[in-house]
Amino acid sequence: MKQHNTPMGRVFDVFNYIFLGIIGLAMVLPFMYVIAGSLATEAELAARPFFILPETITFAAYEYIFSTTTFLRSIGVSILVTVGGTITSLALTLTMGYALSKTRIIGHTVMIYLVIFTIIFQGGMVPTYLLIRDLGLLDSLWALILPIAMNPMWLIIVISFFRTLPVELEESAKLDGATDMGVFLKIALPLSKPIIATFTLFYAVQYWGDYFNALLYITDNAKYPVMLLLQNIMTMADVRFGEVDQLVEQPDQSLTLAVIVVATIPIMFVYPFLQKYFAKGMLLGSVKG
């Protein structure tokens, strides 16, 4: 952050640091409580309304989580949907975005208007459910991927980004005999690392955090993603989290907090690997071509 040298500027800097510090604490403290609560005993959770350092540290909730097959299976489903869905979404968004960025393609304006139409008007929950049912995708992992496979708003940003690439690169490649697919794979994609990294993170977070589609389309407990399992635990639904023959006693509040921690940490590890491209990708996508 740039420092100011004038008196009023220094006052502004102090106020700015205090304000941002309060905002930061407001976001960090609840998560610190969740981590501390997941490591605390049930008695301490009942006695203390808020703390960030438990008096007695216990890993009983984590031992229970990883001793059951239900949670591990849900984590596996979430990882599969997140990886498969992100790859599918990137493939659809990048190929369609690149094609619609070319004004020479007949009907590209109509297609863009249709994309914008879907941003304003959507079918709604019931027609979407009937479509998924008629396609035979109920209780299928594709029901968790296809309904949100392409975000039209992000597609518009990708189209705008591809329009900023120099036309001369494409013309030079075609003079050397490259096809449209060759230009896309060998020139456009290597120049698109920032925006690919940005939307990889966006789509991964979307798939990892989505539970509503699973709530609508999945009835088989074996295909529950971890967020739906967490939602059921939070709402005290009829959840058989453990197995009958589990020898570990099931905790109560600390179990819920431990599930939140375990469900959140994997997606948090993705961000540092994409951070160096993240800010640049957002700015590139926001520039009008």
C-alpha cells in the first residue's frame, strides 16, 4: 500500500489500517473459533461461548471423522466432481469464448445475445429438475456438473479477454499453415494462463461449495458430496454419519466444527498455487476489447 507524506494522508493511512484490520479480524476470528472448537472437548464447548485457544486439546472429532467411511466417501465424491467439473467447465468456457471472440464467425452476435439472455432469464428450479430427470441424470454425478458447467457471466469475460489478443499473431500463424484449432491450442491458450488460473479457481470453488444441486438431484447417500453431508449435519437431518460397528464414540458439536475445517481446507490449498495469476487474470478479463 502506498504511504502518504501529508498530515491528512497519514491520518487516512492510520484509519485505513485500523479499518482493514477490523475487517480482517472479523473474517479470521470465526474461522479460528471453528478450528479451536473442533479441537476442544464437548464440555468446554458447552461452557465457553467463544475462544480461540482450547484449554484441553483433543482430536476425538477428527479421529471419528476419519474412522467412518461416510465422510471419506463424501470427500472422494467432492474431489471427483470438483476436478471433473472444473476441467469440463474450462473446456466449454475457453473453446466457446475463443470462438465467439471472432467476429468473422457467422452468427456470433446472435450467440452472444443468447448468452446474455440466459444471464437475465433462467428456467427456474422446476424446469431444470424436469430436464435433468428426462435426461436420465438423476443420481448421477453429471447432475452435479452439467447444470453449472458454464457460467454465462464468466464466458462474457473470457470473450472480452480473447479479443485483446493481437490479431497479428493469428494471421502470422495462419500464414505458416496453422489451423484455427492450432492457433487456439498453441497461441491463444499459452497466452491465457492468468485467466485460465483465475477461472480454474472460480469453478473449483463453485463445484466444491455447491450442495443445492446434490440436494435436488442426488438421493443415493453413497453419492453425497461433502457439502451436502455437512448441510445435513448442520440442519440435524436424518443422517447416519457413522457406521454401526464403529468403536469410536461420536462427538457432538466438535464433530460439526471438525467437518467444516476438513471440508474447507482442501479448497484453501488451491489458492496459493494460482495466486500469482489471480489479480492479473481478473484485470485482463475486465478490459474491453
